[in-house]
Amino acid sequence: MKRSYLASPALVVVFLATRAGAQPAPAPDPAQPPGPGPAQPSSEPAVPPPPPVAPGTGQPAPPPPPPESAKPGAAPSPGQVTAKWTTTLYGFAEVDLMHDTTESFTDSPGNGLILRATGLAYNNGRTQTTARNSRLGVRLSAPEYSGMRASGNLELDFMGNQPPGITEASFVNNGTFRIRAAYAKLETEHVDLLAGQYYFLFGEGPFFFPMSIWFFGMPNQAFGRTQQFRLSHVFKSEAVNVDLGVAVQRPPQRDSEIPDFQGGLKLSLNSWKGPHTIGSGYAAVDPLTVAVSGSLRHFRVNEFAASPAASNSINGWGISLDGMIPILGAPSTKDKGNALTATGSFVVGHGIGDLMGGLTGGANFPLLPPAMPGGAAPTFPANIDAGIVQYDATGNLRTLNWRTFMVGLQYYLPPNGQVTIGANYTQGDSDNITDGLTGGALGGVFKQSQFFELVALGDITPAVRAGVAWQRIAQTRGDDQQTKNNRLELSVYFFF
């Protein structure tokens, strides 16, 4: 009888990388760390530290210049291949232990709703562990061709959706592979093209993400990744770098027929530098950087009826202001003791919940009036995800509006910064999520959310890090009831 072998996705990736001549990347040295790599909406884990980044851009650095032509003194002719393919296998293994004071969340709270402050589930805690944030990525660079440098990235983790009704053990132990990043990039002298799944241009992720062991996105954080086509260019000078980008992104609603249009402007002051840790990765020394980015979007939603015969349209928009400011600088990652860096973000927008890590406030479309007195209320056949737009009690379509801000500090302890402590605070408010709601429906949404974190990260070896944090989520419901959940978390990472 023939024997059949079924390879796992991870083994397939490793096999392909090996066939391409890849060698596993050596364990990162905290003094010369990898920078942040690519990374998704709600329930998002901490950002890893894969690829080196170009200073002040937050983008993967271009491959090194190709070697001289094989013939001494000869310049490459147009179309001539000048270097071989390069392949990098990277990732990390992670395990997390977390204790919550309520039974509201799984391992990834995101912007989820805390349970009502009554009953058993709110008044009892929960302890859980997970390794689902472990990550595997492959990065490839093609030979330069006619002045064009092509590269690609595939990155996976184990945070994918799992079927409802599975056991607790299956949910924790049998994480599902999920695409984090899958894109191609073409760099030229005048413009760079990125096509595929990557971070939103809105919010300029991941460069401005704070230091944290929380599974990104944080509550009230501009965060997510999706498919897009992006054009960008960095105008470089000795004093300032200017990074301009525009993107056509997956529509927030496929039935709207119109993509999400995003643009961003980022300024980096090259003479003012300091260490910057993104998520739980290793620090890189980056210049003071500020950015503004925006989104223009369109929605076309079924009319509020059991059997819609028409649709209603409305536009949405968002603006994000972001900054990374070294308060006490450092010359290099080897000498970053006593450095202090601040991160910050301010976002305002209409219909942008999906750009905020799935920030819905718990809002859902209301039930339709019963067809007959005393009968069951039919369900509205919505053709858009909940929490972005809403119908009020009179059937008028409106966007759900949010205003959020984030501030973070990270301090690198003397003498060499191998231990870093930090604090993060975020807050989000909606001025119209309760419009038209009455009675018990008011208690089903939150109109304000706050998040606070105290965190410490330390290097045990050049490849192993550990982090510990206390985190609190507090929410104010539409009926003014306040709820909170406190979490203690311990995380250990092995980077490769």
C-alpha cells in the first residue's frame, strides 16, 4: 500500500526557502536589531522585529547594491542580471500567560465589549495561555533588472479564524494559519510600487506603534492590514527626509464598488535621533518623525427593509496625526541607556471603525419592525460589516463617528538599555453611537473606551526576550454604566 505524507504549511515554507538557497537568519543581536516587519485588524498580536528598515521610513530597506559585473570595469547593460536571488527566513516563537479579572475576553481583546457589570462572568476572573502569536515569514529579493529592485514578503501566524463550538483545548492548542503580509514591492529611482496585503497607509503603520506586549491593535489604535496598491517615494536630504505615499485599498464595503483612497505624508528630522521599540521587538535608532495620513471612502447600503429594493449612499473620511519623538536621544542601539522616547497619535473620522482595529463600540444594525403586531422582528439583511455605518430609528443612514488619541513613553534603563520600561494610554469617544437608541439598547454599546498599560521588556540572551505588563480596559456604556477589565501578562519570545 502506498504511503501518503501530508506536509504542513510551515514545512512547505521552510522547504521552498531551502530550495531557494536560504539560510535561517542568525539570532538577532539586541545591539543591532532587526526592524519592524509587515503585520491585522482586531485581535492583533505584538509587532515582530523582522526586516531591517530604511532609516526614517518604517519600510523594509532595499537590498544591498549588487556586486560589480563579472567583467572588471564593465558596466551592466540594460536588462542584465547583476546579482543572485536572496532569501531570508525569519520569525519567532512566543508564549503568553495572561490573567483577566473578568471572563470577557479570549487571548486577543482588541476593541471587544466588556461584559455587563452583573452576573457571574463579570465577577470571576480567567487565566489563559497561548502560543498563537508565534510567527513565520519568508522574504525574497530578485536580481536587479534595468535599475529596478523587486522583492516579496510572505508572513504568517496562527491567529486565524477557528470554527464556532470547538473545545477550549482545540482553540488554544490548534491555532489556524493566517496571512499577515503577502506583497510584492518594486523599487525604482523615481517611485516605489507595493502590491499586496500590508499595513494601512492610514496611521502610517507600523512605524508609530508603541512599545507593548499587548496583541495589536490596541483599543483605539489606527491599525490593520489589507490588500492594496501603493505608490510612494522618499525625498532624501541631509537634514530632512520626506516620504509621500498614495494607496488604493480594498473597499470598506465590496458593494460600494469604490476602493478606499488613502494618502500619507511623513517627515523625518535626521539630526534628532533616538531608540524606538515597536511592539515587543528590538529597538532601532530612528529620527524624530511626524506624519499626517487620511482616508476617503464611500458606502452603499441596502435600504432598511426586510427585502431591500433600493440602496442608500453616504461618504466617510478619516485623518490621523502621528509622531515619534526622541526626548533623550541615543547615538546607537549599543549605547541607548537613559534614552527616552515618546509616541503619539490623534485620529478623527466618520465611518472608520474598520481602520481602527475593528472599533465598533458593540453597535449592530437594529431589528426591523415586526411584520404583524406581536410577531417576531425580522433581521435586516445588511451588506456591510457592523460598526461602520448605522440606521437610526427613523431609517436614516449615518456613519459612526470616532475621535481617539494615544500617548506612549519608553525609557531605556542604564547602562546599556537591555531593560526597557514603558507606559501607554489610549482613549476613544463616539459622539453619535447612541443616537436613536433607547432602553436596553443603550446598554449594548460603549460610547467611550480607555486603555492603560505599564510594561517592561528585557533581553535574556541576544535571541530571547521577556516582557511583563499590567493592562486595563475601561468602558462607558450608552446608559453610563462603567465596566473594566484588568490583565496581568507575561510573554517570552525566541527570535530567529
